[in-house]
Amino acid sequence: MAPKKKWSKGKVKDKAQHATVFDKNLIDRINKEVPAFKFISVSVLVDRMKMNGALARIAIRDLADRGLIQKVDHSSKQFIYSRVPSA
């Protein structure tokens, strides 16, 4: 009879340390770097800027209102933006 299979404990993912409030450094990085991104969405900002989703949505809305990025498409949940083409 074959020995009983031993199950692995599985890998535990480290909890992400994302920013939950805006600070001067994060605001400066957003204003400088994000308008140059070719593809801008909440998930892109969360991944690249290490911020939570609520901050990412606020930042995208602010950049769009100031005309630094433009909306490409949206569904009920996901908004996709791009940089404004230079003239």
C-alpha cells in the first residue's frame, strides 16, 4: 500500500503595504509620472504607485478634471484613461 500523500502548507502571500492617505511625496509622484503613462487605470496606479484603490480613483478623477489625462473607455466598474496627445 502506498504511503499517505503529504499536502504542502501552501504559500502565504505577504500583505501589501500600500499608501492609504495622500502625502506630499505621493502627490508629486502622481503629478509627474502618471500623465506620461500610456495606459492609466485604477489597477495600474495601485500596482505602480503602491496606493490603495480609493486613492487611485481620486487621483485619476483629479488628473482628468485638470485635463492631464483623457478618458478612453469605461464600463460600470473599470475606467480606462490615456495620456493627452501632444500637439
